[in-house]
Amino acid sequence: MSLRLRIALLMAVLAATATIAVGAISYRTTSSRLLGAVDDSLVDATAVATARRFDDRLFEAGPFDGFVVQAVLEDGSIIRSNFPHQMKPSRNDLELIGRPGATDFRSVRLGRAEYRIRSIGFEDGIVQIGRPLTETNSVLESLRLRTLLLVSGVTVLAGILGALIAGRVTRPLRSLTDAASEIESTGRLELSENESVSRRDEVGRLSTAFHRMISALARSRADQRRLVEDAGHELRTPVTSIRTGLDTLSRYPDLPADERAEIVESMRAEAAELTSLVNEVVQVASGEADESEPEHVRVGDVVGIAAERAQRRSGREVVVQSDESIVMIRRGQLERAVSNLLENAAKFDDSANPIEVVVSEGRISVLDRGPGIPVGDRQLVFERFHRSATARTLPGSGLGLSMVATTARQNGGDVFVGDRDGGGAIVGLTLPVVPAWEPPSA
């Protein structure tokens, strides 16, 4: 049973219960008052009856119009009666004999009619005066019918009103249910804004919490997708280098020992970087983000390591000019950002000129002699998956520079791109420098 139907039924039951209770109280009150009025008329008639003898005049017309009277002797025999049907006195009636002035009221059914009887005690008998309750019962029957109609009408109205209220109350819940079902069937974590979000009641807060949860799930899925894409981009280079080294050793088994050792050492370095990358991917995928604190890093040292690795991978000469800039950053993060810049430069620069890296006051500039970056693409080169017209024929995923931008902005810096004098491009990032710092002695 749906919540909407439960609320409607509950309101209908409550309304019916309340109406029945009011009707019952009204019925009992009206019945009591009507019987009281009948009893008062019997009392008035009794005053006349007690002033007469037990003879025929007791039953004459006059004050007794609409009443029935009978006289009962102490032995229980009836000497006079104009009751439409014989009514034998009850045990309680007979107990009134010998008790002058004692009275008793009761209702009895004679034939098809109901009568209200008052019995009055005398020394030698009792007098019983009755009045039919036809009018009273008719009024009460009409009251019962009206109460039944009122209960039915109020119940139906309460049910309809309850359904409308429940529909309005549960509308956000139905929307959330439909949204959850759609997410389950389609897998899309996209929700349109719902008017219930602005409500301040429990349903509104639930709707707001649901939307926030879906937004968090969407961000989590986007982060997972970004993780897979970035991991694939970062892992591709060391894997390719290791494969190249293995192919070289397999193809040239007679390499001199020093060259073989150099290739093996290069593969060992690539394997170490690959292990580091895999560990970071596992940490992020398991929700254990890198919680290591940024450290004081001399930019020139990290750029030198990245340049040496890029030179080994691409066979291109990389020239580094660096000052003593010190920044606060995670060393591996900066190293990968510089490696991406160098990889990007080597991919576009097919000349024989060396790739240059200049470090000055936290500004890391990578200069190449490639075709340059069109002005219209300069605002987009750091976007994920963006590839200019000149880059679409080259290998790559369009993620390298976006990862550089992420690293720079996460550490309070930014990225830049421009033209190099004489042709080519300048691409890099800036990081805030820290005061002079000396590493602790060993």
C-alpha cells in the first residue's frame, strides 16, 4: 500500500471516528432529552390519575388523550386497562404496592409500538400510565439517518482531502523515487532542480539531501573517470619506455656491457616510477588520497630529474637553466607536471634543436621550436581532452596539459602559454616561492 493511500485512509478513519463519536454523543443526548420530556408528560398525567378513583372515569377522554392507563391490584390482577395489548406488571412494578408515591419508569414494546411506562404505587395497588414513543423514535431514527449520512459524507470528503494533501506532501518523494529509478535504469547521475528543494520541512530537507548525495556521487564518478584517464596517460609513458628497452635488448643481444647496463638501469628507473604511479592510483581508487604534506622543494632539482628522464625517453637534448627558487609542493606532483610539459614539447618540436627549460622565481617555462599554439587555442590547451587542429594527427589524449594546470592551481599557482621569439611556443606554470631555505644536514 502506497504512502499516499495510507495517509488518505488514515484521515478518512480519523474523520469517521470523530464524526461517529460526535453523532453518538448527540444521539444519546437527544434521546435522553426526549425521554425526559416524555417522562415529564407522564408525571403531569400522573398528577391527574392519582386524584381519581379506580373506576371508569380514570379512562375517560380529557387529560389522558394520547396516554394509556391501567390499574393493578395488590394481587397482580388488572382491573382497568386501555392498553392496546395486555401488559403484565413486572416484579419491580409489584414492589411499588404498599408504597404510596413511589414511582418507576421503564420502556416496553407492546405489539409493534414502544411505550414509555410510569408506575405509581398505592396502598392497595399501582397505577401505570403509558405514552407511545412513536414520535420520539421517529425523531431518533431521523437523527440516526442524518448521522449516518454525515459520517459517510465526512469520511468520503476526508478521504478525498487526505488524498490531495498526501499527493502534495508525497510529490517530492515520488519525484525522488522516479529519479532513483531512472538513475538505476540509465546510470546517469543527472537531476533537474525540484521545487521541493526550497521547502523547509522534513520532505524538503530529504529532497535537498538526496540532490546533494547525487551531486556527490556524480563528482565521485567524474573523479573516478578522471583517475582512469589520468592514470592511463601517466602510465603509458613508463610502460612504453620499458617495452622499448626490452625490444632493444631482445633485438640486439650482442650489445656492449656498458650499453646493456645503461638500458637496464633506465628500465629500472622507469619501473620505479611505474610502481610509484600504481601506488598513487591504488590510493586514490581506494579513497586513501595522498595525505603527505607539501615540502620545501628546490625547483631546479626536480626539473633536472624530469629533464634527464625526458632526454632518455625521447633522445632529445634538454637544456635546463634554473635559479634557486624554492616552492612548497609534493615532489612527485611537480615532477610529473614538468614531465608532461617536456613530453608535450618533444611531441610538437620535430627540429634538431634542444628543448629548453628556464626556472626563474617559481616560474617554470618550457621552450620548443615547434609550430606554436594558435591564439584561438591558447585559452583551451589546458582543458581536458582538447586537441588543436595541428595536434589531431599526433599521438596523445589531450590530458597532459590539463594535469599541469591542476597541479599549478592546487598549489596556488597558474599556467601560461605564449609564442617564442624565432618560432615555437613557451608553455609552463608558476608557483609561489618561499623564503630562502636550506635542507637539513645529513
